[in-house]
Amino acid sequence: MFMEEPGRDLAIVERLRAGDEAAFEELVRRHHRAMVHFAESFVPSRAIAEEVAQDAWLGVIKGIDRFEGRSSLGTWIFRIVANIARTRGERERRTVPSMTLADELAAGSPAVPASRFTGHPGRGVWSEPPAPWSELPDERLLSQATFDRVADIAAGLSENQRRVFVLRDIEGMTSAEVCSLLELSEVNQRVLLHRARSRVRAGLEDDLRSVAP
């Protein structure tokens, strides 16, 4: 997860404007994988998402002189990704229409299956509690394998959930930044993030439980 710092933003922007290749490489290391995952929620394949990310980097290089600092540098970069990905996604439109945001929110499927509880729905207790992540070794939670597994699970989220999850929990953006970038209400953003986090956690439980002390 990456958190933007205003001072760090300004320093790297100045380096980019001065043609510092190391600054650009640092930015690519910081954001590229998340940019691809984010783009995948708009386009039909990983290969196209990679092309979108490459086009976005060109946009960053060409447009860095116009960056005014009204948002974080990361938010500005992901806005470029979103604009390119939306255009490319419309061009490569899927034959099977995806669920709209309104449909997804209206569906109201529980973030955690009812089978995980005992008793009356909504008032029961855990029949199988979540794996105790807080008791796991830090090196296991922070391992590359775990991050890769999270990316795999996120790839199976709905398009709307994946966009919010990548921006909030991988890029570390604030809810206000995500709402602005994706044109979501705070309530919708919160619902999508909750459902995404619940599904990612459920997907990780078996892996993490196997190494719990």
C-alpha cells in the first residue's frame, strides 16, 4: 500500500520536470502494478490493461508540466489511467454486458455468507470465526506471496469493487479522492469497499489459517 506525501509529490514532480530518469523509474515501481490491476476493471484483457498503463505513463511524461498539485500525484496519475481505460474499454466493448453499479448495489448480496453464522440471520454468532490475522507473523502477512494472492483474488471481484479496492487498499487513496476519481457517492464507495475487503479476506483465510500459530 502506498501513501502519498505532499512533500514527496513536489520533490518527484520537480525531478520529473528536470528529466530525471531515476525519478520516473521510482514512480513506475510505486504505481505500475496497481495501474494495470485498475485498468483491468475497464478492459477485457490483461494485455490491453498493460497497453493502457503504458499509454498512461506517456501521458504522465507529456503532462507533468501541467500538474498543478490540486490532488495528490497518485490521484492525478490514476485519473489519466481511468480516462484512457474508459475510452479503450468502450472500443473493446465486451459482448456480455457487465453488471452496472446500480444493479450491483441493488443486489445487496451479503459480504459474508449467512452459512458462516448460527442463529437468526442478522442476529447470529460466528459458526466459523475469521482467521486471526493479528496473531500471524508479520513476515507472512507482508510477504510477496500474500500480495500476489491478494492481486489474484482482486482480479475476481466485480469491476466496481476492484476499482475501489485497488485505489483505497493498494494505492492508499482517501475515500474523498476515490469518490472524486470514480464519481461515486461516499455511501456507494463505502459499500463497494466493504464487499471487496470481505471477499479478499475470505479468499485469504485458508492460506493464512494454515500458518497460524
